[in-house]
Amino acid sequence: MARRKVKQEAEFVLFDVLYEDGTRRSNRRVPGSILGGLDGDEPARAVIEEQDRELGGLSGQPRPLIASLTRSSVR
């Protein structure tokens, strides 16, 4: 018999990031497994800051500080 593939739940949650200099980046991916619990979406900030450090190191231009995070709207 053929096996059905198990549909995986959302592995990533998308966030919109507003930086202190007024720039905005949409649909930043954060693993869904680290979200929830008592901290809510706060662990996403650390993940996105780490992504920004890596991107800044590769491009040679550091990213500005994060002013706010919001979940991207579902389409």
C-alpha cells in the first residue's frame, strides 16, 4: 500500500520588521517552534537580530536596530 505524506504544520512564522531608521522589511522567517509560551513572539526578536548580524557581516553594512516586530498578515 502507498503511504500518505503527513502534512507538516507551519514550520516558519513570517514577521514584518520596522527598524529605528524607518526602513521596513517584510516576511522575515522565524522557526515556529521557538514561539509561544510565556514569552509569546519575543524570541523572534533574537532570531531576527542574529539574521541581521549575519547579513550585515556578509554585506559589510550593519543593520539598524529593530524598533518593532509584527506578524505578517496571512494572505
